[in-house]
Amino acid sequence: MSDESPTDVVSRLRDVSILCIGDTILDRFVSGEVSRISPEAPIPILQSSKIRSAAGGAGNVVNNLCALGARVHFVSLVGDDAEGRELGEIARQQCERAQLLIDPERPTSLKTRYIADGQQILRVDRESTEPVSAVSSAKLLAAIEESLPEVAAVVLSDYAKGVLTEGVLQAIIKACNIRDLKVFVDPKGGRYDRYAGAYVLTPNAKELEEAVGQRIDSDEAAKSAARNLIATHHVPVILATRGSHGMSLVTETSCSHMVAHAREVYDVSGAGDTVIAMFSLACAAGVNLAEAAELANITAGIVVGKAGTAVVQAHELYDALAAQQHSFPNKLLSLAGAIDTVARWRTEGLKVGFTNGCFDLIHPGHLSLITQASRSCDRLIIALNSDDSVARLKGPKRPIQGEHVRAAVLASFESGDGVLVFRGDTPLAEIQALSPDVLIKGADYSETEVVGSEFVRANGGRVMLAELVSGYSTTNTINAIENATTTPKAVKQ
């Protein structure tokens, strides 16, 4: 990745306008428990306890784009049925610029997944894959023409349900090329000539094999297959997703292979949607191809660790970039990331602690505080004053070390499970958001002086005052260095 901070990367993606077009699907999830086998046949009986619905297919690409902060225009077709109306409502809640046009001649695509104890046991599909009518195609193209002047890139999410006919595809690509808009395609089927003139194709390994008629069993084979597509279908960029083998980014003159980010794989459904959303958004924001592909690879690693049709939130991307930048996975957190992490810890029955400070020039007093704090709970969040916050508290010459350096040092400690930077003069907002079970500060405070103590006690938590280690402070260390008359070890408070 570039030298940009995680904050800068995530900020670049915000408010970029993208148009997504394609087959949208109503994903329905029926969850419950299986405790017995049917007496009618040797099949499990699912005792349903929860039903939820989400927008899948192109709708999931839109969900990912919105979660990353993009301004999304969405054009698709649904049937004149209850599922279509449900999808329309879901899409409008997620994306203000959604146009789900009604085609009365076809049903809304529906995928119903039955899940027992977190594992999918059956999927039932109801759909039509026939090409949409000429009338519906014309309505679709008219809606697309309205959106093109307002967007920076176009994503075509082809799930082979009949919306993106060859005529519609070529009309869209031609209109985009006239406006110098890049077209990103998540393809389906073996006929990639349908996508001629697009900028990027993002096939998975199986789709790439079908398109070129050769087995993809190595980096070299992936490169050869991608170059074949580039030469025969006039598409300059191929980003091939290859599951556990990572991704391959191939152009006519360059090729790079990215290893899959190591995560526990829970569910791969929808990972391709996340990849094309991240890649297209990053390119539209001006990120170069190689770095856009790496961002897509990172987000793919996040989303496969989630259940069902899922998305990657902007704060999750920030956390992953921060962890990668300092090589401390899962420790450097945004507030939103910390909220999610603490919620997960609580589902595991773990007690959460919280301590905070400037931690400028780490000394044994800091180490003792963090060690005592860690022993008082199962998981510890360490909140760190931002550079601006330290300057307001300590003066314009502080901090000596920037917040990213201080956060990296804290994240390297074994005694601590999450580090977040707060911008205010106090971490009260963070304490209220996380509601720790234990709030820890040094014994130079009284309980009533500890910021957030009243809130924590009111919510059933407790305040712990850690014993101080005599003889160390950052201020005195700085004075000793400036005077050059003694060493920090001998300085007394």
C-alpha cells in the first residue's frame, strides 16, 4: 500500500459516485435449530426462529459500495410481486438513488437459505433466466442514461438472470466509452465477447476456466488465461479472484499475484460482490490499479469471515489497514471497530476493561498501569489521546511521538487487546459507547475524578485505581533529556 494513512485511504473513498446495474436478488435467510429427524423421511427438521431478508446479486454490490461511503446510483429490474416490493423497500433504505423498475412479465429472483446452528443446510431458488423484453430493456437504458452524467464509474453485476442482455450490455458500454467512464464487470457464463469494450473484468477461477477453456492451477496459468481474455475481448484489465490462492491482477504489460489474506473462512457467498465494489470504488477515487486490487484483496479477506450475504464497513477497512500498516492484526481499532469487537467479546462472556492516557514516551509507570489493567479483566481496550488532544492538555511541544507511533507501540504489548485513538479532551464518549465492566486509572486520581466513573458504576461496572510506580513521568524524562544531567531511571516525580 502507499504511504497514505488508513484515515486518508478511507476518506478518499467517501462520496465517490458510482452507478451499479445488474440482476438483483432477494436473499432470504431462515435460521433455527435442528434437534430431530423427520419421521416422514431421513431429513432434519428445522425449527425456525428467525427470518431475515437482504438485497443480493447486484443489490449486494450496492450494499458494499454504500457501506464503504460511496454515493450509489442503482438501476435494476424486479417483478410485480411481493418479493419485488420487498426488494424495492430494502434498496431505498440503503440507497436513495435506487431505481428498481417493474417488469410484470417475470418474477423477482429469490434465493431462500435454510440455516441450522449457523450452517447452511439447504438453498431453494425461484427465478427466471430468460432475457428481459425489449420494452423493459428500453426502460432500463433510459434510467441508466439519466444517471451517467452524475457518476465517476459504472459497475455491471451480471448474475445471468436475464437483465444484462447482450444488447443492453453493449449499449451501456458504448454510452460509457463516449463519456470516458470506466466500466467494471463481474461476469457470468462463457461468452465474454458480450463485455467487449469494458475496462475491467473480475471473474473467479471457475469463470475464468470456462471463458478460456483451460484449467487454472497456477499463477502462470491464471496469467495466461487472463492475457487470452485481454487479447480476444479487448478488455484491458483482468482481476481474477482465486479463492485460497488469492487474486491475480493482469494487464497486457503487467501481472501481479496477491496471496489471500489469512482469515478463518466462514462463508464465501457474496465475496465477489465485495471485490468488485472495493476495486471499482478505489479506481474511481484515483487509486492506482495495484493498490486498488490490494484493497479489494483485504476486503475479501474480511467478508469471507462473516456469515451469509455480508458487507465490509468503512471502519472495518480502516482497522484492517491500520493493523497491516503496523503488523499488529486486530488490535488497532476505530471506535466503530471497537464497538463491534467489544460486542463480540461480550457474546463470549468476557469481562471488558478500559484504560486511557497520552502514553507519550512509554516508561515503566505506563507498563505497570497496563499490566494491572489487563489483570483486572478478560479483554482490555487502551484509549489513546490524539495528537491534538495531547497538545491541548500538555502544551504545543507535545506529544513527542505522534499518535500512530504511540498506538503501534501500545498494540505491540501482550497486555492489551485493542487500541483506539480518541479526539476529545476526555474519552467519555468512548466509555459511554463501549460501557466497560472495569474502568482503570492510576491511583493519583480519586474515583470521583476518573472520567466516566459515574457512567460505568451506573451500568453495573466498577472503577479500579492502579498502583503507581514511583520515579517515572514523561515530563520529567523530557526535562532530563533537555538538561542532559541525569538519566530517566534516576528521575523522581
